[in-house]
Amino acid sequence: MPASFEILPATPTDAAALSVLVNSAYRGEGSKKGWTTEADLLGGQRTDEATLREMISAAGNTILKYLDEKGQPAGCVYLQ
């Protein structure tokens, strides 16, 4: 049986969880296992909650969040 998941538009209340997800994917320790890492090239955070809230709230923008079978964010994409 396939795992269940959802893809939904993010809301400003998702900003905290998405910030953790994006920062871990691009600059966290776990990112060093994949091709997306920036950990050795750049310091600091890739994004923060305030920036993500602005991006989500801006007209014409959408962030889609991928929720795993437990309802936890496991991916996202920014559409402009």
C-alpha cells in the first residue's frame, strides 16, 4: 500500500516549520549527504520565519508544502 501524503499551499503559520526544513536541507549537517548543500560555501541561515511569511503572503506567490504520512513537512517549493 502506498504511503499517504499531502501537497498543500503553505500559510503564514507554516513559516517556522518550513524555515527549519529549508535551513536543514541547504546548510544543516544532514545536507552534507546530498547535492544541495551550501554548508561549506556559505555561513548563516538560508532563510528565516519572517522572510518566509513575507514570501507566502506576497501577491502572486505560492509555497507548496509536502506533508508526510505523519503530517510533518518533508518538502516545499516556492512558485512565483
